[in-house]
Amino acid sequence: NTMDEYPKSQLARSNERELIYLNTVYLNTVAAKVFLAHEFTHMINFYQKDKLRNIVEDTWLNEARAEYAATLCGYDKIYEGSNLERRVTDFLRASTDSLTEWTNQPADYGAVNLFMQYFTARYGEQVLTRAMKSDSVGIISLNESLAVSGFAERFSDIFTDWLVANYINDCQLGQGQKFCYLNPLLDVNRFHVTP
């Protein structure tokens, strides 16, 4: 709860500390690690954007980073029962859901998770780190980070390639394997949108 980051003089209900809340129902489950990684990433994002730069990250990108944290920490290495499997299911139930319009629905989490799977496999986690440390937010921060990292592609290019990859997911098509997921857990047998 970001409210806890502020003094009580600003927000009376603040605990005035960095604090992560987890539901005790999940403490003895595999999901606890996933939730902790997700929420810890939000804490890092809050510090980098709100505290250091006095700006608020676009919700979709904040959630995208937090969703990718489970993969980054290795919690998605076994697909069955993983957060990644859950997000694929969420995405396939509503594959036309907007990537950047956040309504806090399961499909939103599915979309941002899959976009980050596609994005980081091609452009690296350092691009996400640079974007988090940028004085810009959202798509602009990604474009700046891509440019600084030496990539010619911009968000609009990557977004279009990702849309195509969702439908065909075939590494044999397109220059540079841009129409597929590079994560072997997301091959065409496990993931593609049926038109």
C-alpha cells in the first residue's frame, strides 16, 4: 500500500514505512513467492518513480514489471501451475483486451505479462531497468530506454510484432524471429490466439 510511504501528517492511516501486505491464506503455497515478487517490484517502482522522480508510472507498465518479476525470479520455470500458465489462461479468455488501458481485470494481467515475456526476451531486462530509472513514464520511457540501449525499434513496432506473434507464434516467419515467443514455455503448442 503506497499510502504507507507517506508521513501521517499527509495521510493519517499511513504506517510510515515500506511495507508489503500478503494474505495469510497463501503463505504456505507456491503463490506466496509470486505475490511477494510482484509486490516487491511495485515497491521498487514506487521508490524509483514516485519518491526519486516525483512522477507516477503508467499503471499498465507498473503492473507489467511486477508481473514479469515471477519469471525473473525463476518461479515460472515449471509451466504447469505457474503464474505464467495462469496469465496465459487469463489472456486467452479475453485476447482483445487493451494492453495499456488498465481496468484491473485478469485479462489485463494476462496481457501485460505476455507482452513482457515477448519484450524482455528480445530487448533484455536492462531496457526495463533503464525505463524504470527514466524521468519519463509509460511508452515514452520504453522508447527512450530502447534508443539508449541501441535498438532501432520503438514501442509501436514492438507492439505490432507482438500482436502478430500472439496469433501465429512461429519462429520460422519474419526476420529475427519477431513473430514468436522466444520463451520455450510459450511455444505454439502452449500459446497462440485462435482467430
